[in-house]
Amino acid sequence: MSLDAHLIVERSARDGRAGFRLDLELAAAPGEVVALLGPNGAGKSTALRALAGLLPLTGGHLALDGSRLEAPAEGLHTPAEARPVGVVFQDYLLFPHLSALDNVAFGLRCRGMNRRASREAALPWLERMGLAEHAQARPGGLSGGQAQRVALARALAVHPRLLLLDEPLAALDARTRLDVRAQLRRHLAEFEAVAVLVTHDPLDAMVLADRLVVVEEGREVQSGPPAEIARRPRTDYIARLVGLNLYQGEAAGHTVTLPDGGPALTTSEELTGPAFVAFPPSAVELHRSQPDSSARNVWQLEVTGLDLHGDQVRVDLTGPLDLAADLTPAAAADLDLAPGTAVWATVKAAQTHAYPA
């Protein structure tokens, strides 16, 4: 493994802030892109800063390419500037008084190259990013997408063994984000060392990463290939990200009974023991009166909210269980839905997906 890390960072409660503990194990092979995904305050940025050497570990260890960079129990801490690590920050942090070329050359100069040699080495990186004609432009004259590529070139120019990307697309508008995401995916595919991406955007994570590590409250709650995470979420946070209704209960055959007196869900899979059941909001059909339906899952619920979700209307419902349904605007209008409206919801067993908890 190129990256072998057990990141333990403890922060005591003070100045009205609650204490926090990050306890996260990370391992990755050369060429692998790992995305840390999680809600605000989960510990993603803390993990990134610890990997970069900007935040010392209070426990655990960090090794890269077999070289130990940090081991608090032994008093070992390699400072950030001495680590073979490149970082692309959320706001890029380009030097406004330097040209794009000199921004890329900056890291090389910090590592001992003279001005001429560093600029000669930096120019091919701008060419790879399609920015050779902007070499003399300052950051203020670049678009958001161009600035992001300059920051990536600066990070890659020093040939890091670990590339860290902190919300690299967050500062871009929606249209630019699509183009830059595709370009970034190509550059990461060519990167031979380990890349760790921090994001709260599931699409960025799904498109850019080979493996997702979902972090909540400082700990890993699920990890695996993006397709597996999307198909089998294990927490409400992940289910919301990938757009699924998720429930956990006890399975017996084709029935999963929810806890605390909740209803039973009929599924197409046959299981025994603790299980999850997931289905998309598009699988939910709504009716104003009790339907004569072949669906095995039928509940009487109440509308709690409506919101435009892409080209669909997302309907939030509560009752024996809480769920979300997606309808076309025309269907929502025909049902005359509003908060407080009583409806019947149906989901066919064939549209559910059950798997062991």
C-alpha cells in the first residue's frame, strides 16, 4: 500500500465549542482515488489537514510509500513542507501578484530549483492543462475553471506521492463545474500516486473516485466502490445523498418489520435477520383515496412538504413511516397536494431492494 494511515486527532471542548475526535483508518494503492464524503463537521477537512501535516496527530500513524511520516507515540512528525504531498485548496490560494506560470513554479522553487529551471519545469504542466496561452496571466484575469487548473498544475508539478483535493469544484458555477469535473477526472486517471478527495457533493465523489469512504462524527460508517455505496447505503445520510428511502428492520422471508411498532415492508429478496430496505422516491405512487392496487406495500400518510427537485416535485410524507416521493408537476397538480393533505402511498415489492444490515 502506498498510503497507510490511522488518523487520530482529538480536540478538547473550549470557547463554547464541543470536543471532537477523529479516528479514521485510510489505506490506498498507487493510482487510487479515494473520496472522503460526509456531512459538515464529520471530520473530512480535519483528516485532510492531518494528511498534509498542517494538523498534528494525537495518536495513530501515517506512512507513505513505506516511509513513516508521523507516529505521535514515538515523537515523529514530518512538517508539511517536507512531505511529498500536493494540495489543491477549495479557494485555490493562488498568489495574486504572480503569473500563472510563476504560481506553478512556486513549489519547485521552494524545493531548491532556481527561477529559470522552475519556470521551464512548470510550463509543460500548464500545457497539459491547456493553459499555455495564459502562462503570463495573473489569477485575477483567469476564470474559475482556469484558476482551478493552475492550482492543480502547481500541486502536480512537485511530483507528489499524495495529492489532496479539498472541495476542488466547490467554488465553480454549475456550468463550469461540469467541464472542470470531466477534465479533473482525466488528470486523476493519469496520476500514478494516491489521491484523496474531500467533498460533500455525491456526484463529484461518484465521478472522480475509485472508492468512497463515508465519514460521520469522526468515524468511517461505510466504504466501497461508488456503485456499491449508491446501491446499498447504510445510513440515512448516505441514502439522502444518493436519493433513496432507507429503512432498517428485521427480515423474515420477504418481510422486513420496522422497529418500535413500525410497519412491515414486503420485498422481492428473501432474507433472515437484520436488514436494510431501500427504494427510490420514483417508486412511490400517491393516491387521494385507498387504491385498488397490486402493490404489497400500502400506507396512509400525510404530506409535510413539497419542493421542486430537478424536473420533478419531491413530496415529503409522514405517518407509519417517513418517506419521499417524486411526481411530475402535472401529477402533483392533479392530486392537489399541500402540507397536511392525507394520501395513500404504494410501493411494489419488485421496486424495493433488501440487503443484510
